[in-house]
Amino acid sequence: MNKIHNKIKLLNQKSSLEFLPNLSNKLGPKIYIKRDDEGGRGGGGNKLRKYERIIADALNKKADTLIIAGHFQSNASRALVGAACQLGLKSVVVCKTMIPEQNPTFNENGNALLMKLMNANIITIKQEDDFQTEMERIADNLSKEGKSPYIIPFGGSNLLGSLGYLDCANEIIEQFKDLEGKSPDYIVTSAGSGGTMAGLVAGFALARTETKVLGFSVLHKDKTIEGIVTHLTNEIVNNIKPNSNIKPNFQLDTNLVGDAYGIPTEKGKRAIKMFAELEGLFLCPVYTSKAMAGLVEYIKENKIKKNETVVFIYTGGMPLVHAYYNLYE
């Protein structure tokens, strides 16, 4: 089977698409939430969609150990460790500080705690060390020990990983048609390593809808993220439907990053509080709060009209709420 179609099952079912009545009443447009925090091992989240094809490729190559790079509060690492536990594989997390410690227990709470409970092999490297070089060194040592290692791409954002969000786009199209009889006007998501957004952009473009994917960068403050999303989107389209002359419909905003990746913003903090009070759902300080802050801003500035429909991609990250416990004092 072609590896782009070969998947293992990490998600229990299609994630829910729910209408948010209280948020919609407050902001104006009809706002739905795609609950990609639901289901799966290790605490759930958007990375599990990405890993369904990536880990299938690893298993096809007889891998017994998965290696990923991240930081101590990495959602991608935590989700990978959970998937590895489910499948009876070993996992190695190569960690270095990417986010300044936010409180005295920052590197022991949240995702770090969950990875420890799942008995992940966490290897700490120096700030100046290169992730890829260190992962390759570790993989080489494991190979010499008779193991079969497989290196996971950063954030799960390669072709195979991004295809997980092509799947998500198709789910939304089907679910939203049942709810509204059409496709949504906007999909709103955070954009970190780029694969989630690229898969969504490709999915809606391939379906030839009018839906626009609006991404709020949480990592890059420059055009880097636009290049990543464009490259991955084109790669997906060329693999699924080559020579189709499809024009992706997306916009990236890099103005909501704040001081740096992982550093909460005042707008994001307000979004966390608003969302919790109105809907009983919890945004994370690193990803979804900045995307929600962007959505609020775009509605206030009339860039998204009151008569339009929005699907907000809730990528998970609930453990980060605990890691940033002092944020809410």
C-alpha cells in the first residue's frame, strides 16, 4: 500500500464538531469548535492525527524505538510517548529549553509530568546543541545496540504528518454540511511547525470549497511559516491530485506571537479566561489561546463578518494549563 494511504489507528473516532452558543452570542459570527483534544492515548491532541501515518511508516520499517525532539512541555513529545506506549514501542525524547521557565515547577509539571509517568526516556541536551544532530547520534547508538530507531520529524510536520489534517478537513466538510448545509467561511487554527495548517489548507482546496484557512503563528514572527505551509500544501496536493492547478485559500498572521514561542500574551490570557467562563473549555497558553485572541481581534476589526461562519480548531494541549498554573492568579 502507498505509504500516504497507510495508517494505524490512534484516534478512537472522528472528533466532534460542536456549536459554541455563548461565544457566538458574545462575538457575533456562528462559531463552531473542532474537538481534536478528544480521544487517543497520552492526553490526545492534534499530533495523533499526524502520527497515524508517520508511525505506520515507522512500523513498516520495523522500528522499535521512536525518537522525537522537543522541549519539556512539548505536546508533540507527550502525544508520541503515549502512542508508543499503546503500540508497545520505546520512545526517546530529546529535550532542551525552548521556553523560559514560567514557575518553579515548570519543567516537572504538565507535559513533563505525563511523559515521566509514561516512563519516557528523556535525554536533555545543551541549549546550543542541534536537535537533528543529536537525534541522529542517538539513533546511531541505538542501531549499534541492535535496536531499530525511527526519527520523528519536528512537530510531525512532513508530508505524512500533514495528511492527518487533510483527513480533518474532510471530516469538517462532511460534519458542517450536516449542520449548516454548506462549508464554513473560515477555519481558524494556530500555526507552529505548519503541518496542521497545511493539511487543512490542502483539504479544503482539494474539495474546491470557498473556505478560507486563517492561521495565527505561535512560533515564527516572519514569513518563515508562510513558506513552510505553502511548501507542505503543494506537496500534499501534488501527491493527491497532481497537475490539478488548485489554488490554496489561506492567510497567515504573525502578529499574535508576542515576545516569543511559549510566552503567554495579555490577549491570549484574556482569551483563556473568556473561553473558560463562556464555554467551560480550556485554551492553552502556547497555541490555542493565541489563535483565539486572533479570532477575537479579526471579528472586532470586521475582518470576519458577523454573518459568517467559523470553525475553530481546538488542537488540545490541556496539560499546558497546569504547567502555567501561575498565569491565572
